[in-house]
Amino acid sequence: MKNISLKGWAIIASVTAGLTLVGVSCNDDFLEIPATGQISEAQLTSKAGIEGALIATYSVLNGRNNRMASASNWVWGSIRGGDANKGTDPGDFSDINPIQRFETLPTQGVIRDSWRGNFEGVARANNVLRLLEKADPDVTAADKKRISAEARFLRAHFYFQLVRNFANVPIVTEADDYGTGIELIKNDKPVYPFIEEDMKYAVANLPATQGAVGRANSWAAKAYLGKIYLQQKKYAEALPIFTDVINNGVTAGGKKYGLVPKYADIFKASNDNNQESVFAIQNAANTGSVNNAFPDFDLNYPYNTGPSGPGNCCGFFQPSFELVNSFRTNATGLPLLDGTYNDAGKAVKVDFPLKSADPFTPDAGNLDPRLDHSVGRRGIMYLDWQPHPGADWIRNPANGGPYSPKKFTYYKSDRGSLQDNSSWTPGYTALNFPIIRFADVLLMAAEAEIEAGSLAKAMEYTNMVRRRAANPDGYVMQDGKPAAKYTIMEYPAAQFATKESARTAVRFERKLELSGEGHRFYDLVRYGTAETVLNNYLTYDSKFLPTTLGGARFTAGKDEILPIPQDEIDLRGAEGPGTLKQNPGYK
């Protein structure tokens, strides 16, 4: 959607720049001068104006100057899910520190940012729907149908973000505005039915393909509706939708959904909008504004790399010890589903707390090849830059550990073209972020098949994902050979003989395939295993990072959701018709 982002802001800019005041009067009317730079509603009811307002709604998928509201969910889904530690230095963006320790407070700025950023998206979607009610004659019935469906798709997305994070949120529609009762809407109504209705409308009214590949199409809406059902454990409702998407779905550009042959190719800007992309945040570099690039990961690079590596700042989002160990495989190439991967002799060899000058040889045991596409670890080639040097690229190992993020990092060959050098950091790129990709759909479908369908079909979908991971053409190579002992095989039928064993396999496969992509915490909450899994992670990683994680605990019945921001409660007042109720366990 590179063209959407640019075109949309160009529309808004041209409308603003085109304001001309012409007036001849003999009364006081000439004193009524509109505010400079303000666009009136009448100027936005043309097709160009409404399309501009719609594109402005797409533009906040990445938070738009508010990384805590981005659909990447790197804090809310991945750090809270144990995929990664905050990393960097404890004093840098310290407001995240209590989040990873599950010591969240309603007064934290990051909580407010997540709330307000997603409600900004809701407000923009509602504005599009209001404009459509007053649309000029150049907006056809077909235009109204498509645009309203896109707006409601986006509104459903923003509310899905809100309900997973806060659970109890006010439902604000296009009929609500300042002065018309918006301040009286409480957070005491079920939210999921509203989200479902919006996404059903999108399914029914979006076209199968779009003129711009980054726009939502009907198949993206179907996949998202299935995801919404799945999060509520509505397996019977989700399953036929996923089956339809897998068998018949196409991208907005008309490509049949499928897996790209090589795992690494998912995370290359040069391969954006491929057949695996169901719906993604669209990013573009070198447009004149880094806000059109990938701004929410600008901190999530190896630290102090200089010209020898990407980003150079700021060392955030360091993969956890527990995650890295999860990629251990046995002699036949299967993951250690019994949970023993953290045991002595099975945990992945690590250079912690060694310095880069100290000798170190990487782990020689069996590993899932996706590890070295997902995590930067010492001695292993880091994309096309150089072997990761270890501590020299880590800002504060005692705070975040020895690993670097790798998935959403630009290649050396991307510099200046698919990467932007116009701001304080070179960490702004054209790489899209997948909100839903086809492997995610396959594994969601496998989960639904286990609960409401066929165990054999669940195995088929899961092994499609593993088969791609096992493609030797996609291995990380170093000195003309695989960089590690990559050993992976498809699951045998015995693993899918019972629902319990099948669940174990599919849930672990999601952990491996989708690590660092913002899904893990929400998956654990859906499974009902968050307390056990996250406390195991905190206990294990705190052995290495005692100051960062020592004593941290997940509390069931509280930490599944975030507190309502105190600022929002205070704005409504402690008592009154529009009072917001705080979530359980928070004061």
C-alpha cells in the first residue's frame, strides 16, 4: 500500500493547500473567518476527500507517532508473551519495565498511549462513515459500499486491539460525537458482538480484489473474522471461514494465498505483499516522512553496530533465553514438546556473560532453522551484514541478555532504497508488518480443527508450515554451508492421535513460527495457560537477568488485561452517567 499512504496524505495536503477565501460583504459576515489551515466537513465530502479520510484511518495502523498503539504489538503481545525482554538499558523507555514484570499501573503513559492511539483509529473510521452520509454526487453507490466496508473493517481491527488489551471499553459509533453524548458512553457493554458485526459487514461488502494491494479485501475480512471468533473460542464458527480462506482466498492484488517458499522471504521489504500477506501494515521509505516507513520498530535493532550492522540503536526487544531454547529439536527434528528444552544439556549454548573478545563457538546441537531467521546470536550470520559479534552489539547484557531481534531488520543491500536515512536513526524501513499472514491462518485453522473438526486436517495444516521451514534453500548460510545443525521434520500421525497431544503441537508451532510478531500473549490467554507458561518463562530468564526479572510474577484473574488508563477515568469523573469502571485487580 505504498501508493495508498503517499496518495492519501497528498490528497489531504492538496485539500488544505487549496483553501481560498473570497468574500464581498457589507455586513459583519466578513468577520467570520475559518481557522487557518482547518478543513471544513464540506470540503471532505467529495470522493477525494472521503478517500483521504479513509487513508488517514489506514495510516494509524502503525500508531502514527504512537508506537504503543501499533498493531505490531511488540510490547503487548511479544514482550508480555515471553518472546522477548524489553532489552536495552533499564533507564531507556523505563515505562515498559513494569509491563514485562506484570506490575502495570493505571497511571503509566504507555497504557494511556495504547488506549488513545487505538481510539484515534476508531475516531477516524467513524469520521469516514459520517462523511459518507453527506457524500457529494461524485461518490457512487459502489464507492459508498466499498468505503464503508473498509472503514468498518478498520474499526473492527482497532476495537479488537482494544478488547484484547482492556476488555471493557466504551463502544463509540459514527452516531456519537462531542456534544451528542459521547462523554456518557460507559464501558459496561459486551464489545465482541459489535466487532463481529463490523467485520461481517466488511466480509459481505468488500471486493475480492482492490486497486491498491494494501487495502483490505473480503478475504482479509474473512480471515480476520475467523481470528475474532477464535479468540473467543468459537471454534465451530471459525472453522468454515478458515477453510474457505485456505481453499479459495486471494490477496487484494489477486494472488492465491500460499506460503512463500523460504521463511526469510516473509521479512524482506523487497518481497512485500506476497502470497502469504493476508493483511499488513504498509510501509514506504524515502517518501519525505519517516512516518510513512516502519516507525514502531525504530528502536528494535542491535546496538552500536556502526557501519557494520543495521540500525545502530537502541537495543530494544531482545529475544528471551526461553524463546531461543524452544527452537531445540531432537534427533529426528521434532521440538521438545515435553518442555525439557530449558534443561541443562538441552538449552542452547549462549555466550552470556562473555565479552565479544572472549572465545566462543556457537551451539552444535540440533536446531529448528527458524531460530536464525528470528534471533541474532553470536557467531551466526546476521542477514547479509556479518556474523553477530555478541556483546559488542548489545547495549546492556545484564539487563536484556545476549540476543538481538532479527525478523524485522533491513538488509545491508536495502540501504538507501528500502531503508530511510533522513531521520535521527537509519532504522526506518519499507518493510511491511503482517497483521495476519497465511501461516497464521493455517495454524489458527489447525487449532479450530482440533476443537471442532478433524485431527488429520490439523496435522496437514501444521505440517505445511513445518515443511516450508524445512526447505534447505531457506537456511541461513555461512561459509558456503548451513550456519548451524538445522534438523527439522514434519509431525508424525502419532502426535495428532489425541486432541491433547495435537493441541500441544499446534500451540508450540505457533510459538516458533510467529515469534516476535505480537501474537504470543493473546494466544496464551486464549489457551488458558498464561499463568503457568509466563511464570515458567519469568523464573527461567530471571536466572540470567535477576535485576530485570527477579521476583516478577503473572497473576491470573488480573494480568490477562491491562488497567483502564487513570487519565481516562479522571476525565469522566469518579461518579456520574459516563463513569468508566476500572478493570479487576487495579486501583
